[in-house]
Amino acid sequence: MNQQYQDCLEACKKCLEACNHCFDACLSEEDVKMMADCIRSDRECADVCALAITAMQSNSPHVREICGLCAEICESCADECAKHDHDHCQQCAEACRKCAEECRKMAV
């Protein structure tokens, strides 16, 4: 695996885990309907992080484009999660922002 991807891979893995945890925790919240946009964002973000991980691991010729998209979706998820005071949402927002930052470096 290409060493240049290491920081981004780690950020994507942590983001994927944080999004999956947030998704699951949101489903247990008292007002699940209020969490619908957060849940949707978590799912989409986890999916694109998984795609970015695969692209980097396979040294895809489209890694720049995929990481660029991942950065956009992570930023969107971070914005949504940041709206909620739950610890899992705040932790997810932080992981998403870090992932977006690392993915932007890969997208240039």
C-alpha cells in the first residue's frame, strides 16, 4: 500500500467508525425523527469513507476524485452532527472534520 495514503486512510477509518457509532446511537435517541438527517448523513459518510479506503488501498486512478467527494460529504456530515449536543454527534463531527482535512490533501 502506498505510504502517501497512510494519514488519510487512518482518518477515513476513524471517521467510518465514528459515523457507524453515531448512526447506531442516534437510532436509540428518544426523538429518532429529530435525528433523521443526522442518521442519513452518517450512513452516506460511512459509505463514502469505505469507498475512499478501498480506492486508496487499491491505488485507484480515481483516488483524487473519490477523496475530493469524501471531503465534501464528510464536511456536510460534520455540519449536521455539530447541530446536536449528544456526545456521539460531537465526536462524529470532529472525526468527519479531520477526515475532510486529510481527504482534501489527497484531492490536490
